[in-house]
Amino acid sequence: MSKWLTRLRKDLLRSGSLTELSLHLAKNSQPSKSPELWKQSIRAILDDEQKPDSDFVLAVDQWISQRNQSSSSKSSSNNDQLDLL
């Protein structure tokens, strides 16, 4: 779990990532919580004040995967544009 938390901390370094993750969790979690409550929970988990449950871990991994897919498709479309020049 410590490696997973280290990776999450790294993923959340980018500006706006905490907000993006909290919005993703608010949209996709049951029972639903507000993005602000999710931010508080995420901070508590990152500070080792709270332990993440398996649903949280899976939802975060889903968010990371979606974000990585969109990043790779953006970079490949940029490469396509460069090839056309």
C-alpha cells in the first residue's frame, strides 16, 4: 500500500489533479459525496490519517488509467500533426 500511496502522491503533484480526482470520485462513487468531502478524504489518506478501502483504490486507479490514456492520445495526435508538416 505504501508504494500505491507514493504513486498517488506523485500523480497529484500536477496542478488541479486533486480537484480532478475529487470530481471523478464524486461522479463515480456510491454513496455519492461532494467533491469537497472527497478532497478531505484524499488528504486524510495521503497524510496517513485514514486508510483507503478497496473501492477507493480501484476508483483512483481507474482515474489514473483514464488520465494516462487521454495523455497518450494527445501526444500521439501531436506527433501526427508534426508528421504532416
